[in-house]
Amino acid sequence: MSSNDPTKLIEQYLERVRVYLPLDSEDAIVELQTHLIEEAQRIGGGTMTAGSAMMAIERMGDPKRVANEYAGSGKKVGPVPAEYVNPVSRIIILLLGVGAAFTIGLSLIGVTITQLFGADIQNWPFSIPLMIFLNLFILFVIIGGLSLLDRDKPLTEKTTLESIFGIGVDGFKAKGRWDAAGDFIMGVFWGVVISIPSIVILYTDAFKALYIYVVIFLFLGAIRGALFYFGGENNFNLAVEAFLSVVWIALAVILIDVGWPIRYVYNFNGSTWALFDLEGFFLSNDIPFVPFDWIWIFIMFVTVVISVWRIFASSMKISMYLRAGKRLWWQGNWGERRRLRAPLWRRFLGEHDQFQQKDTVYHDGYREPEEEQ
Amino acid sequence: MYSTLLRTLLKEVNTVSMSKKTQEELDRWSKEVKRGAVTLAILALLSKRKAYGYEAVKLLDAKMSFLALEQGTVYPLLRRLEQRELLRSEWDYEDPTKPKKYYAVTDEGSMALSEMSKAWTNLSREIQAVLTEVE
């Protein structure tokens, strides 16, 4: 559904452009955003309306073409049209990364990819080309169908295909500043909690021998959070993230054999807190303790998948930034997107989008006349 | 009488198709000329004063009707000229709702502009001379 809010129309249009631009193109988006606002204000005689915004957008043209010309990336690669090279390659990298992450995670817990669905895949690995062909065929049928459904949508409305490509954009978004702050706080909090002596006595002997490495890792994770909080996304911070992810995978290989790390829990017996042997209770009552080990394996699996993804994304971004001529450290961003509209809480307090009231003032001092609608 | 009408009609059809072909040739030629001219025009405009993207688009619109560029094509060109170090840019966040990226010509850009201007003047003079001879 198209909105009547001009700022929303521009944002929706820019979202579509963003899908086709390479990563790290926020500058291009901001430049286009300023252009669209000023053009809409000029058309609207100083005030931006839904109609004037729509006209400005239509003058700018098809998002695919605009992004392609802007990025200068427009070369057809094989059967992929130039405009789709960026989003398609991004989504392929995303799928490969997720696939690699799950494969490594699964192999860590002793499941081979051929046994994933309970039975060995027949004729492995010769079934791969056939599977790829079938999947590509299904993909083309789906894309064709979606494109037919989307053909009458207005310029501001994302097509279904673009929504899918959008996953590729979000998958590589820089770490948010509050996420980084969360990493720092949680790293310090859990690092302290799991090293408290009254907590340490709860661990199994095997985990007791290793918990200090987990504490060190958590504190290093907190430092990484602080680095991202202050420096945003840059090559140094990405390298730290990739390094810590490698360290965690190495640690996880050892930790997974340790099994469920907590042997005792605190139990209040009416007057004092005493230790209750959790593992002993299960074993003495003939209840299998295995589910706890499964939970542990699942936790390890998830953290390893995330770590592999981080290594993948960090390596890709570092090479991208190096190609763009950036060095080790700079003030990076936090994946934030410039919003045209005031946040809901500010609008609730009565703050409006200021630019709608402002005249356009050019560098030479010329001011666009403001006219009443 | 019918044959005269038919002949007139055919002549009309021919005239229309010829003018369409001429139009196509003009479009093609214009595109080729514009491609080179727009770089010179942008460098010349920005050598006098720095300007942000939208300003540059409007200046080109106002001063160079022949170029009549699509709005979306000016930004990629500014970006390419910046990458080739003929232009430099800086962001102005004074109005946070409309951050502006100002472009100005670099020393390298000024030198390129000077040489391009000479080449353009020579070319214009020579073309003019050829055209005068033909006329």
C-alpha cells in the first residue's frame, strides 16, 4: 500500500535503491535523499507533499537503474543483468555463509551433512549437480511468478523480489551501537558471574578445569563490544571480531566434550542453602542425564554457527573496505540509517519533522520562496 | 486523381519516416557529444564555486539546456570525477534533515579543466570553420 506521507514515500523509494547498491553505500543514499526532499519541496512550492514527493521520485526514475548508475557497478555477470549483480551476489554470499556456518556447526557435533535428514543422501556427491539444477529451476519459476505479481506496483513499493534481496542487505548490516554496548555489558556481567567462587563450586570437575578460559573469552568479548561502541565498524574491529570467533570455535571444540557444565544447584532446605547434586539425582533415579548434554551441544552448535558467520562476514567486509582504500582504523558507523521522520516517541511529544517547514537555501544565498498550499 | 492522392500520401509517409530517422541520428549524436561535454561543464561550473549535488543538477539544468541530463545521471558522474580525483567533496550536516555533500574542483581537476577548455575551443573553432565551408 502506498502512503500519503511524503517522507515515508521517499524512505520507501530509498529502501528500494539500497537493495541494488553495494554495501557501505549510505553516503549515496543520503545524497539521493537530500535531492528528493529538495526537489519535492521545489515542486511543492516550498512545502513537500505526497504528490510533490511522488513527482520527484518519478523524475529520479527506476531504483534499479539509479542504483546501478550511481554505484558504477553495472556490468552484466554471466546471465545476471547488471542491475541485479549486487543483490544477487550478496544473497549468494549470505546463503554460502549460512551454509558454511551450519555445516561446520553440524560437523562439530558429529553430524555429517549427508545424514542430516535421518538417512544418507544417495549417490553423494554426484547428486550435487542435479540438486543445483533442480533448485535453480525452482528459483527461476518462483522469480518469474513473483515478477509477474509485482509488475503493477508503484515506484515507492518494494517488490517481493526486492524484499528477498533485502535479507542480503540486513545480513551484512554493521553492528548497532546499542548491540555493541550490550556485548560489553553482558561480557563483563557473565565474566564476573561465572567466576564467582560460590558459582564455580557448582561446576563439573571437567568444566572447573576450563571455566577460566571462558571467563577470559567473555572479557575479550566485552572489549570487542567497547571497541565497536566507540569506533563503529572498521577493519580493526572486524579483525578483532573474526579473531575472537576463531578462538571461540577452538574453545567450543574442547567444551563440547566437557558436556553439561553444572553438576550442583543450590537448594534451600528450610534453614540454609545446600548443594544439590543434579547429576547424581538423575542417575540415582534412573533418569537419563542425556537431555542436559543435548542442551549443551545445542548451545555450542548455535554459538559456533554465529562465530563462523562472523568470520565470514568480517573477512568479506575487511576485503571490501581495503578495496575501497580504507586502512585499519577510522570512525566507522553503527549500521544506523538516517530516518526522515522523527521517532514515534518524539512525535508523541509533539515534535514534527522539521524540514517540512524549512525553505531551501542554496549555497549562493538564494532561497526558494515558501508558498501556502 | 487517385494516383495523385496516392503519390502525395506516399510522399507524406516518406517525409515522416525520414524525419524520424533524422531524429534518431540527432539523438544518437547528441548522446555522444553530451557524454564528453558534461564532464567539462561540471568541472567548469564547480571551478567557480563549490556546490552540492542538487545545486549542481539545477545549475546544469539552468545553464545548459542542451545537456538536459536525467537527474539520476549527474550524481554518478560527480562520484566518478571524485574517484578520479578531479573533484573533492565534504559533507555539511548543518541541516541534519538534509545533509549536503559539497563538491569542489581539485588542483588536478583545474589543470584538466584548463586543458579540456583549450581542446574544446579548438574543436569548436575547427568544427565551425568546416560548417561555414559547407554552408
